[in-house]
Amino acid sequence: MLAACLAAPVAFAQDQQAAPAPAATTGVGTAPDGSKTEGGQAATKDDLGKYTLEDGRPTYHITNDGTMDWFTYSGYRRYHAECHVCHGPDGMGSSYAPALANSLKTMTYEEFTETVVNGKQNVGHGTADQVMPAFGQNLNVMCYLDDLYIYLKARADGALGRERPSKREDKTKAYGANENQCFGRPN
């Protein structure tokens, strides 16, 4: 019995290795509907207003007239509320934290979420120590994790400039209900 319990994590780890995370794509493209999306891939919109790629990763959606999806806009707002102090304005970095607008050119969605949730420590490697606190218990970050990723991915791909977004889709009722649930507020 004990041997079977000890073998389970090994089998689980092998399963995890068998299905590597999709590689991050670099660059904005024009989707079949004429909008800007990651790599120009077609994106599907759910009832929350989130656009996802065929492999399930969240993505930005910016129409020809510059109207962006709610998640990208919310990510802009949340980034400037929680992340810009260390990572600089619009993801451009600082003297002690990397430029996320560059990092997300190669970082996968899974790597991004892992780093935000659990933090990162690369002390004594290279020319500068990198220490990022874990935000897994911070609802102001965790309730908007996809929003932050989507905004920063749009910045990394060049789909958004450094200016404040001027046009956006409206927040859906489902998004608001999800937000309330995340914070433990009544709907």
C-alpha cells in the first residue's frame, strides 16, 4: 500500500512532463475577424468577456477601431494598482525588477501564473538578485490574475502602446458576479 502511494507522485510527475505547456508566441497578429490577438490566432469569447485561444490560454482582443476587451482594460488598471511600483510604468521594468513587457515575449501563461502565485528567488545568480514576493494570498492580484497576464501579453506583443486605453468593451454581469465571488462579496 505504501509503495503504491509513493509511486503515485512519480506517475503524476511523468504525466506532467508528457504534456509540456504551450510555448509562448511572440507578436501581435490579425485574427480572422480582423481584430488584434496573440499571433493572429482566432479567439473565442466566453460569458465573462474573456477571449481564449484554441489551446485555452487567455488572450487580448483589440478591434480595428482600438476597442479592447474588458480583461485587457482591467489588466491595465490592476497592473497600475499592484505591479507598477516594482515593474515600472506599463511593464517597462525598473532598476530592481524586470520589464514584464519583455519577459512575456517568451514566458508562458503557466510560468507567469506560477511566478505570481509562488514568487521567485534567484539570489546570487547572474549580475542581480531577483526576488519577487508570492501573491497567492493577495486577492487584489489573484482575482485579476488573467487580466494582468492578458494586459502584459498585449504589451509584450506590441498590441498596446504605453498610453492609457481609450476604448473598451463593457464589463459583463458575469464578470462582476465572478469578481464578487472571488472577494467573498454578495452579488
